[in-house]
Amino acid sequence: MVFSSPVFLFLFLPLTLLFVLLAGRRHAQNTVLLIASLLFYAWGEGAYVILMLAVVLVNYLAGLAIERLPSPRVSLVIAITLNLGALAWFKYANFLVDGIDKLITGGSFPPIRLERIHLPIGVSFFIFQGLSYAVDVYRGQARAQTRPGAVALYISLFPQLIAGPIVRYRDIAAQLEDRRVDVSLFASGVRRFVVGLAKKVLIADQVARIADAVFKVDVDHLPPAVSWLGLVAYAVQIYFDFSGYSDMAIGLGRMFGFTFLENFRRPYIARSVREFWQRWHISLSTWFRDYLYIPLGGNRGGAARTYANLLVVFFLTGLWHGASWNFVVWGLIHGLFMIIERMGFGRVLERLPRPLSNTYLVFVVLLAWVFFRLEDLTEAWHYLLSLFGGVPGDAHLYYPSLFLSHTTALALIIGVLGALDVHAFLARRLGMASAPDALGSGWRGAFEVVGLGILLMLVAMSISASTFSPFIYFRF
């Protein structure tokens, strides 16, 4: 079930809001939300909801064992082993077996036979949340929950269940026990949800038509102009798709009284790769920082150790996104430029005019997206060459306007301007900037309400005329 589907918008969400409202007391509301969250996941994954419940059980028991047994480190190691073991089996077993088979091909060993293992939606997200609960209890940053239902709700809460943001237990532990939903919080949640829905349906889904069409063409036939068009369209698509989902998750959380931390802060206006990761998928980058980079030693062991730690983190960041070497290459590109910036180039970027340093960042990120989009490394390399005229190309057969319609071109223009924060710049210049998380007051508030109504109408029209379009990050 996706947030942009009619079933969710017009059946699941209204009924869940109604039942939570009727439940009254906080524990009763939590029970309703837990049941709704399990139904939400079972709708798309069926029996794999048992896997999620197993993750809940493992981490709930781990929390109790860490606090009550004499060897908390042993309990933590067992929890980490079981969590990462489940993740490795469902996400990486086929990848590892395929790699081993390639190594032993032609030798005296027979190939390993392993049926394709289904990858449950959102498994990386809810396992990482379970891990953070166990680690936070071990570190003393949170108390172990005595009620399994609270841990189950934390891990399975449907707004952020299948594509994040990754929520830390310590950030919402108090909200599980005591939260209030007032009119202003609910209104800001509705506002955030509608904006996220519009980002997904009106921009991401439209520019996806451009990107999909370009990336389907034999890469050796692509002239540079078309290659750049497809790459820019994909960069806009993945940003508005994923940040749109995060906006909807944050908005839904507010409707039920939860406050989730931000996951995106205009990453394409960053001036360095380091700053980009302070703005892009913040919940993942901070997770790796707090639970991997710092425990590895961070930047405390000298330059060489710091660079090695960065490579490990970005290698695993790429691998987290998918069991494929193209994701590893994508992660290592970011890691390499992080190292280059730490070696001194970062200070150069700080002294450059903002347009120049931002151009550098966008250029690096765009080139890296090629490996994120294309699984075949040879094809990805040829696509990079096509950007600079390094393949034959056919400008007579393929030209930019062939891949554009009035609707997709408009969506691409709005997407590029929005990703570069042009609208916020203009609003500040005109003195119209407002708080991003609350409706304005007076005439400005009325204007925003009308605007949200128009967005909802356009979204409804688009949904009624389109086919199923899942979020990109569902597969991670």
C-alpha cells in the first residue's frame, strides 16, 4: 500500500484517524496504531509481517537482557548477530552466492544452488530501527521497554515503516507514552503530507517518464544532450520521490501526535559532498555516523584511519541500498570525494563563490547517480562516456524534445527550480517567507489553504489517470 494510492488516501488513512480518535486513552490509541501498522505492512507483504514481528521480539528481549543480565555486551552481540543475519539472508544471500559461483566457475566445485530469495519491503529500515533500540539501551541512552507492544509500535509504525525516515527509539520513547494532538500540530501534519504527496505525484512521477524513457535507450546511441536530460530528470525524480515520502511520513506522524526529525534539507544546494550528506537522507547518514563511523574511531586515529573509516562507511552505505556492485561504486564515489575534501579541497570550496562550489557538488552527485540508476557497470560507464560525447550517439534519431511533453517539461523545470531552492530565495526577496511547518495566519494562511486545495485536486486528477507508481526506496 503506497501513500499515493486511493486505498490509502480514501480508506485506510481516514479509518485509522477515526479509530484513533475514538480510542481516547493513549494506550488504546497505541493499540489501534499497532493493529493498523501491521495491517498496512501485511497488505503488501503478507506473511512477511512475521519477519517484522520476529525483529520486534528479538530486540525487545535484547533490551530486557541488556538491562537485567550480568553480561550486557553478550546480549547486544546476540541481538546484532540476529538482526544483521536476517538482513544478510533476505537482502544479500543471492548476491553472495552469485559472487561465489562466479569465482568457482570452471573449477572442480559445482555451483551453489539457491532459489531467489524475496526481499521484503522496508526490511533495511525496520531492522536498522530495531538495532538502534538495542544499542541505545546498551549505551544507557534509553531505558528498556517492559511492554512489547511499545517496541512493536516503534518498529512497525506505518508512516515511516517501509521507506523511513529511520527513527531512533530515544527520539520518540516519550511520545509513545505521552503525546498530544492539537489543532496546529494536526494542521501542520496535513500541510506537510499534502506537499509531500504533490512532490511525489506531480513532480517525481512526471519526470520519471523522462528518465525511464532515456535510460531504456541503448546507451551507445545517446547523444550528450539526451544523456544529460535523462540524468537530470533522474536526479529530480529520486529527490522529489524520496523527500516527498519523508514529508508524508513526517506529516502523518504529526497527525497522530508524533514528531519525527527531518530527513532532507535541500541537499542540491550544498557546497560540498560532506554538506550534501548533512542534508540528504539525514536519518541514514546520522545512523551510520553514530553506530558505525564513531565506534570505528571516527576521525580520532589520524588521517589514514579517518580515510579508511570513511571508505568503510560509504562502502556499507552503498551496499545498504542494494545487493549490487553498482551501489557499492556509488557509495565509494561519495566516500572518495569526502576524503578529497578532508585532504584540503574542502577549504578551497569554502573560499569559492557559492555558485561555483554548488556546481561542483551537483556535478559530482549527478555523475554518481549514473551508478545508482544502472545496475550493469559497463553500461553505467558507457553512460558516463555518453555525457561527454564518448560514444557514437545518434542526434538525428534521439533528441531532447522527443522525450518531453508539455507536462513532463513543466514538471522538470519546477523540479529543478525547487531542488535548487529558487522559490525560497524569491520568497525571502519578496518578504513572503513563512515558517515551513505551520500554516500562515490571515490572508497568507487563507492563500496557503487555497493552494493546498488546488494541489490536492491536481493530485487526485493525476492519480485517477495514472498507473501504480511505488516509491523508489521501497526496494531498499
